[in-house]
Amino acid sequence: MEYIKLGWQFLRRYPVIPIFILVLLLISAAIGPYVTPYERDIGNINDRHLSPFSTSEHTTKQVSKPDVVNGYHFLGTDHAGRDIFTRLLHGSRISLMVVAISISTGMAFGLTFAMVSGYYGGLIDEVLMRIVDIWNALPFLMVALVLTLIFGRGLEIMIVVLFLVAWVNFVRIIRAQILVLKEMDYVASAKICGASDFRIIVKHLFPGILNSAVVIATLNTSGLILAESTLSFVGAGIQPPTPAWGVMVNEGRDYLSSAWWQSLVPSGAIFLVVISLNFLGDWLRDRLDPRLRQVD
């Protein structure tokens, strides 16, 4: 019982399972496409809708890499006879790349926007915050559909759309912290010593909001993954045959009664990654902010 108690305390103190899932995702995105046995976009129509853990007698070297000696499919195949496990690993790289670029650029722009607004205040703050209010009032899906209608569909447009979603989530929380931090004595001392506004923002205010920015980024990443999957699902995001997770769910929705694994596998991957990021974000918030610490 003592070991069980210690194990439970360790799991409560550290997000072991979420970190394990996220590390597995990173490893899959990094090396998965190089070790998977089948081609990403090519399948054998004779192997369509094979259930998980099935072995096909029809797989040929035209649809698999030279070292494949059998037609074993760990997670089954889709409606075109393509290996779902292979496409899942490729999709993890694509989804991770899109979200990583979007959240990093959105974070940089959002923090800059928030720090300028909070530090200068007055008319600048009023104008910038009204821009945020207007942007928040726009329906995300409509904006995404309009952009894809004008500029087309693809990875680049998806990254831009997710960036437009990501940056605004940083503004209000970071601005509120800047309003508090800029009244601190060390900021007043820096002004007396002749420090420029740029130096004060970068050297004195930015370190004070970095912890919050990391937590917001972690929580927003899960939202961006869902947004990317939603857009791909409705056809406004990444286009087939590129194996983004949302695309895979969309391709399998017509076969739920006969080949449920085609949609369930990528849906399960999305669920695990999103909930892991949410748990990790909650843990970071509790650990980085002393006022919110729940576990000693």
C-alpha cells in the first residue's frame, strides 16, 4: 500500500502520463515517417477496410517499402487500402508543424501587442484593445472560409488562419499583468536611470510575464490542434491526400458503420494530445504561480 500511495503522490505532483504522450508524439513526428513500412499516399484497393491487426495477402512492393515482407497492418487500412498507422505518423508531423509555427508566431505577435498596449496606455491602449474586441467578435469559421475562398487551400493558408486565432488569446491576460508590473518600483527606478521604453519592456517587463505566456501557449496549442482538425474536417484546411488528422477523420466519416477505425484512430490521437496539453498547461499554471499551487 505504501508503494501505491507514493506512486499516486508522484502522479499527482508531476504530469507523467501527459508528458509521456507528448514525448511519444514528438518522437513519432521526428522519426515515424522514416520507419513506417508503407507509402503515405499509395494503397492497394484490394486491401481496403482491413481491420486493425490484419494481414493482407495482396500487399505488393509497389505500395510498401522494399524491406516489407508481409502485409501486416497494425491499425488497419482506409477506404483506399492505405495503411492507417503510416498515415497517422505522417499526420502527426504535419499537424505538429502547422501548430508549432502558428503558436510561435502568434505568441510573438500577441505578446508584443499586449506589452505595447499595457505599457503605453492611454489612446494607444484604447485603440489596440478595440481592435482585439472587434477581432474577437468575428466568427472564426467564417474568417477561415473567406480566407480559403480568396487565397485557396493548403498548408500556408492553414498556418496563417491559425496564427490569426492564436495571437489574440495572449493579449488580455498579458496586458493586465503589464498594467500591474509597470507600476512596480524597479520599473520606476529604471525610468529614473534613463532606460528607454524598449529596454524597460524587454529587460524588466518581459521576464515578469514569461511564465504566464508559456502557460497560455500550452493551453492554446490544444485549441489550435482542434481548430486545425475542424478546418481539415470541413474541407477548409489541409487537403487530401495529405494525411492531417482532421483529413483522416473526414475521409472515414462515410464508413463509420463498416470501418469505424478509419475515423476513430485519428480522433483518438487528437483526443489524447489535446487532453495531455490541457493537463500539462494546468500543471504549469499551478507550479509557476505560487498563488495557485495545489501540491507542495
